Amino acid sequence: MNTKQEQWMDDIMGSLQQMQKAPGNPYLHTRVMAKIRQPFLRQPLQLKWVFAFSAVFVCMFLLNLLSWNGTTDTYNSAAGQPVDIEMVINEYELNNQYTSLP
């Protein structure tokens, strides 16, 4: 470093020695201790959040129930009979290629 930069840094650091401490609040400690000792008061749940959560829960439950019932439809709507593996084999003519049936 050159001497101008060092002298500038020394001037800045020296100017901090002339500063005075900021006056503190003499009652800060007592206020903090009073807040710590004060019992924690639990605030009740707002009724609008209870209703909102209940509505969301019911909607999600109904959507899951409807999608579950929609995917487990094992009946052929045209013939009114259950769809099973033998019907699929016969429809796609896989009799000679499918060997895992007993």
C-alpha cells in the first residue's frame, strides 16, 4: 500500500476515537424482563380459517372419491358386463399369444 492510502485509513480509524457512546434506555432491561415473565396468551383460532380449511378438506376428499370411483369402473358400458382378461384376449384375438391363463 502506498502512504496516502495508509494515512487515509489512519485518519478514518482515528476519527472513531472521538465519538461518544450512544445513550441507552435505562428502562430497557426491565421492559424485556417483564415481557419474558408475562405468561404467553394463546390466541383462539379465527372461525373463518376453520371454515376455509374444512371446505378445502371436503373438496379434496370429494375429488379423490370421484376420481377413485371413476378409475375402478370395471364394467363394460355397452354390454353391461364386467371387463376381464378373457374378454380382452378375445377382443384383440390374442388366443395364441397369451399363455399365462390356467
